[in-house]
Amino acid sequence: MQSTLTAPAPSATPAEAVESWPFEVSRSTPTIGAEIGGIDLRAPLDDDTCRALRRALVKFKVLFFRDQSITPAQHVAFARRFGDLELHPAFPHHPDHPELVILGRGESKRGRENLYHTDVSWREIPSMGSILRCVQCPEVGGDTIWINMAAAYENLPDDVKARIANLKATHEFLPLFGIVVPEDQHEAMRKQFPPVTHPVVRTHPESGEKILYVNEAFTTHLANFGKETAQQYRFGFDFKLAEMDLLHYLFRQAQAPEYQVRLRWQPDTIAFWDNRSCQHYAVQDYFPAPRHMMRATIIGDRPV
């Protein structure tokens, strides 16, 4: 059985000015993303390589691997090197590997994932990362965009940072997944996955970075906005509008191209991203061409 590896938090030492890697690293943008070469994910990876991949993930936020013709079993085995895997309650699963969700669109069904989001932020313990493999994709279209939400936080004005320092946000499963879960199952799903509250600004457990942790797919409102700021407003409607204005301002930070990287998929391309520090957006411009993907999601930690 392969072991799960947890890397220590990177330390800010002079030696890190020039990092060495046991694989090829080509940065995608100055802010986010790196393409990894010289590595074959079909073969079991040694512990040092897995630790280096985790370190690269924390640093670059999303890693891209090309020409990785792995089997579903190898996909699951690779993901398990980084933690336990979740079972998603709404997406279809691979028949032999329930940890793999099947994400497919074709001529009979248009995709609806075009919202900036962080995977499963509606869980009490959201994911650490996701590993997505392209099985089939259009010749053009169907790209995915990832966003560095640590950079989004870092570049906020100081007065906004002060306003959101102690705020918490509520994240919910049903507002988005209610469209795919049958209505007669909504109450059961609401009980299984009740709304959860996370800090608006979370701290990355490995890098120590501050991260803007709200997203337009699953964040419904600011849970303690009234406690923090209600005395500043004359009327209830002023207060509620101010809450929504602030929340939507925070949502819009993910749309800045300066924080983004965009991947053009090819079959057997793999993207491995850090859900603690990233959002992503699946571009729905390829209908009715087919696009089929498999994803394993690694359980993370409670945001603080």
C-alpha cells in the first residue's frame, strides 16, 4: 500500500531563491501555474518526488502534465499519495473506482460549470486538491482557467483587508447542485450537507499565505457581517445591500486576468491544483462537441 505524504511548510530561507526539482518545471505565468515534464505518472513515484510535487503544488498553485496515458487505477493511486480521497455525492463515478468522478458533456447536454469556484467549499472539511485528467476534448474550446486567490488577497486595498479580516462566509451545496440532484432528494441532501461557515480569509496550512476564500458558486452570504458592521448603517436594506456589495466585490477578484492561467486541454493532459489557494472556471464554449474528464479529489483540512 502506498503511503500518504505530507510536506512540511516551506520556510523562507535564502536557499529557496534557486530551487532544484527532480523533474522539469516550466512556469506558465508569473503568478500561477507550471508545466511539469520528465515524469511518468504510470509508474509509482518515490517519496522524494512526491514531496517535491507537493512543494511545487504549494508554490505554483496548479501543475500541468502532458501525455500521461494513465489508467483509472493509476489515477487513483497517484492521487492517494497526497491524502485520502473523497466520494462526491452529486457527480457520477467510475464503475470500478468510486473515488473518480466522471465529468462529461456532449451534443445532448450543455455544460453549466461556468462559475468561478473552489471545489467542495460547501464541505466542513473542503478538499486539499483535485487531479483532473482529460479523456476526450474538442479540437478547440473547453479550456479551464485557474486563479491564484493568494495573489487576489495580497493585492486588495488595505481598507478592504481590514474590513474582511474577521468576517466569515456561509457556503452551501444545494444552490448549485440542486439543478442535478432530484428535487425529492433535496431535503435529505440538505441534512447530509448543511450550510457551513468558513473564514473569508483563510491561512494556507503549508505556505502560511493569506487566501481570499469566497466563491460565487457556493458562498451565499457573509455570516457575521451584521455583528461586525451593522452599527454603520441606518436601515436594514442599507445593511443588506452593503453586505452583498462587499461579497460581490470579493467575487470579482477572481476575474482579474493578472491572477489567472488558462489551459488548452489535450487528451491525457492532467491538471493538479491546490483547492486551498485556487479557484477555477470551466469555459463552456464547445457545445455540442464532446468533452470527457475524470477527477480525483483529495480531502484537505478545516479552513482557519
